Amino acid sequence: MRILIALAAALMVTGATTAQAAAPAALAAPNISVANVQAHLNQFQSIASANGGNRAHGRPGYLASINWVKSKLDAAGFTTRVQSFTYGGATGYNLIADYPGGDANNVVMLGGHLDSVTAGPGINDNGTGSASILEVALQMKATNFQPTKHVRFGWWGAEELGLRGSTAYVNSLSTTEKSRIKAYLNFDMTGSPNPGYFVYNGADGQPTGSVALQQRLQAGFTSIGVQTELTNVGGRSDHAAFARANIPTGGTFTGAEQTKTSAQAAKWGGTAGQAFDRCYHRSCDTTSNINATALDRNADVIAYALWNTAA
């Protein structure tokens, strides 16, 4: 998650019961294996360790990450393509993966940024979101999920430098192509070590349809007994590029450099008075910087949201 826009003024605390709609006839999504997600994180860590300690834009660790994720999706039968763009004198890359079938005029898209900052390997920010949507994608194939809508995934480059990759992707789409994307769900930092359970506020100036996505994500957390709060993420992550194109957006977030309050610690556990992620944008954002329970819960909610949005 990029550091350029302060979130402190953007955090809106709202109880889980507020505006939390029950999902009608919720589809049974698979239980996503947190061990599998952690295995993907281990791979990102290994890639960073072999490439100067990071997976940043323009660095070899980033391209190696793209190539590895692509290989997993290719093997699972996805149609993949790598989109290149230039920023800061370096070539960046997005990975786009389409699941076979579904209505091409009614696209549900999930995404997260794959790049880290130069200071560290970026395992929570945003290996967690990237690994979680990868495992959800692989489980579509493993469970033979056949949604009526077309499903597409995106792994974005240079988010940490100002949402460069997702913006390049959205800007490359024609007006007709943009209109076909009916929902974009963003997952950026889903395993913070002192976690909160935040859902993007769909009423915070987001396109029409975003509140329905917010409520679906809230219902996913409710289904596993987890209270949530709404957060106004604003322009801080890749959903913003889609919102500017009037595409409904939603997402989840476990917190970054902000301090967990006593009320939040009472609700979620963890330590009040400390950051949600003390290693945010630091070299210590490694595989040791992950809360496995938060990672597991968010992965399951991602699957819940996808199965119930794309069916």
C-alpha cells in the first residue's frame, strides 16, 4: 500500500452491525487453505532474498514475481498476458489472468499490487493480497467453479510509486471494455501482524454499486463470526484507478502504520497502542511479519465475495 496519502484522516470507525446486510442465499465458497497462501508468501520471500532483498518496480525481484505467478496460472488453465508500462525510467509489468468462460460483457475483477518498496520484500504489503487472490484463482480451477459472469484477476506493478500499473491498465481500456467490468475488488495488506478487519466504505464517494460490494464483504466476515469496521481508503490503493473509471469497487484491509485503539483490541485481540503493522514499508516486512489467522480469514472472505458476485 502506497504511503503517499495519509490514512489517519481517512479511517472511519463503524461497527460490524451498521449497514451490514445479510447476503441472500449465499453460495458455498471453498475454504481457502492458509497453508497454501503461506507457501506462496514463502516463494515471494525467496524471490526477494535472491534479488537484493526486495520485489520493487524496475528491480529483478519484481519481474521474477510476475513470472512465477504467471507460471502458476498458466498451469491452471488461465489465459494470461503481461502488460508493460514505463515509469521512472524503468519498465513495469502488470499480469492479467482471465478464467475461462462466463459472460464477457459482465466481468468481475479481483486485484492487488505485487510490487514491494525498495526497503524490503513486502510480504504483508502486498505479498498477502497477491498470494490470497492467487490461491483463490487456483481454487476456481480445483473446484471446477463455473460462474455465469466472466472472472479476471490483476497483479499490479508500481503501486508503491503512485498506482502506476493499475492506472496504466485502466487507461488502456476502451470505453466499452471499461463498461464490461461490473465490479473490482482490491486486496492490499490482508495479514497484518496486529490486525484489524476493515472493509472499504462503498459510500465514500465510490461509484454506484460499491455499497453492495461492501455489504457482500461484510457478510463474508459475518459468516465466519468476525466483526468489521469501515475504512475510507480514498486514493491509497489500486481500486482508485477503477473508481475513477466509474467501476464499482470494494476491498478488505488489515491495517498499516496507524495505531490500534483499545476498543479495537477489545474487539479483535492484539495490542492496543501499537501499529497494525510495525514493519510497514520496512526491511522487517518478511514472512515473520504475518498474522496467519487474519490471512486465513481474509482469504476465505475473498472466496466468499467472488463466489457470490460472479455466480
